[in-house]
Amino acid sequence: MGSPDLKLKCLRQKSVAHFYKNDLIPYFRLNIEALTLAERTKNERDAGICLNNIGIYYLRIGEYPWP
């Protein structure tokens, strides 16, 4: 369709499917791809969602700083 916003939302939705299947590597990679697209199109809302999802990935794999 050629719509970057639609592609962005599809990438994020696909990542959620991987999250629920506990396929964390594809979940992470799709969110990185979506974040890149969000930043390129200046879509701050979806960039924030992608960053949140990436944070969830690191939380799930146990790689996060803890005070």
C-alpha cells in the first residue's frame, strides 16, 4: 500500500503475536524495525510504544539495571 504508518502498525502488531508465543527475538527485531520507521516518519507516539516494547523485551530476558 505504500503507507509508512500502516507498515509501522503492522510491524508492531506482528511483534505482539511473537510476544504472546514467547518468541522474544522476533519481537525485539520487529520493534527495532518499527522504531526506525517511526523515527524516520517523525511519529513520536508509535516511537514511544516501540521503545516501551523494547524495554519489556529487556525486562523479560532479565537484562536491566537494578538499583
